[in-house]
Amino acid sequence: MIARANYKNREAIVVESDELRATFLPNDGAKMASLIDLATNRELLLTRDGESYRVLTVDGSYVDSECSAVDDMFPTIDPYTPEAGAYKGITYPDHGECCRLPYEAHVEENKLILSAHSLLFPIHYQKTVAPAPDGTITVDYAITNEGDTPFDFIWAGHVMLRGEEGMRLLSPFGEKDPIEMVFATDGYRHDTLPRDTLTGFAPYTGAAYKFYYLDPMPEGFFGVRYASGRELFFRFDETKLPYFGVWLNNGEFQGIYNLAPEPCTAPFDAPDKAAQKGYFSQIPATSTFRFRIAISIQESTSNDIQ
């Protein structure tokens, strides 16, 4: 089912499968603002209180906007200004441009198609959302470089899940896999902070930290297992999104509680930072980068998460 709706005071479009209800905001970066587990009627994403949505404008502050749920980060997370090449001196905005744009939206054959053109670069951004017969919701991305030179970028999923006691991050990585910390709350020993669990909600004081796994993902998935036994999964082709970051916020950032997995094309939050460490992602001239993310919810059937 696909239907027009409202989210707070913003135009929204709901895509519903037998298991999940996802709400997208076409005028607000086509973000997924809500994801409901229909079996329990529980919100799975970190959402903000209040009836008025804090709009992210083209030149506004990302962290001062709604800063919630799921945004697409493209072509960077941290601001980045190339020092050479075709786009020398043009700044990639903080947390990317595509989450700031209004999108055209239409429904075709039970698919929601959302598309926008960059205001800064010869880039066309499109995602197609559809409910699948097995209860999943699929999101297909097509990012086209219409220019005549390669385009350096990072794509990352900024997936802010609502923090809950007892939730555990699921991924193909183990405790011994190498990581590099990007930031962490002062006063905490980085090597003692857990990788897959929150440490408990402490508004404005609980540890907030982010790290990247240094090796490519051996399998394209991540998810969370809740204390109830329900499991939420995001699955994708690991050759398209080969790297994985994790941000855990126990309250220091804005007094909220969230676990945020970030699948990405390259780590370290900006194309130049990634390149300095030997990681690269680039769309060739007149080419399209395509990938799919499938979102599902289920009861845990065993300790095997593969």
C-alpha cells in the first residue's frame, strides 16, 4: 500500500508492507521519517518530540534541524571542498546535499519514485521505494553523474534507530575486527566502549562515540535484536556498500538516545579523509551508481543471524 499522508506539519507518503510501515518526506530530502513495526505498533527510528518539523534548508545546519530517523548522506558527511579538479572550491555541504533537497514524487505500479537534481553538481539522485510480497520494504537507489568528469563522493545511510535497553547491534563483524575511532566523549577509554550495545540513557552526559570497521564488509547486512526478540534487518550488496560505521549516543548529543549504523561506500566521513587512508569511491563520467537496501522485521528464530 502507498498513500499520501502527513508527518507532523509536513507532506508525507506512506509505504506499507505486511510487516512494516515507512513514512517518507518528499520535500525534506526524501528522508524516511518513521518506520513502524506493524506487529507491535512500535516506532523503530529515533524521532523528535513536537508537532512542528524542524526543516533542513539548503544552507541550514543539519544538527539544528530535525536530525532524526534515516537521511541519505551524499556526497559527503563532513563538509568537503575539493582543492583541485572540475569542482575545485565548491563545498560539499555538511551531511551532504541530497538530504536538503525537495524531491519530485510519483507512484507507478505500486512503487514510490522520488527524484531530485543537485543544485551544485551535474548529479541526478533517485530512489524507488516498494513494498515486497515477503513483507520487506525495498529502496532502490540510482545516482547518476551527468558530467563529463568522474565524481568523488561518499554515500552513507544515516540510520538513527531509537535507543532501547537490551538492544544489540547485529553485523558481520566480530569483536576482534579492527576499527578506528572517529570521535568519542572525553574521559572515556576508547578501548572499553562497547561496539554493539548502548550503555544506558544518560541525557546530555552519556557517552557518544563513532567508529569505522577498517575491513570491507564480508556480508551486506546489519540489524538490531531487541530485548523482546524482534530483529530488524537492512540487507544490501556488500560490493556496493562495502564499509560500515557505527555511532552510539547514550545521551551526550542533544540529550537523545540512539544507535546509528552507517553503511557506506567509503569510511571516515568525507572523500578527502577517506582518500588519505586509501579508501575511494567515485562515479565515472556519464555513469550511474545503483544499489538496493531491503528492510525487514522478524522474530528471532535462533542465535544464527546469517
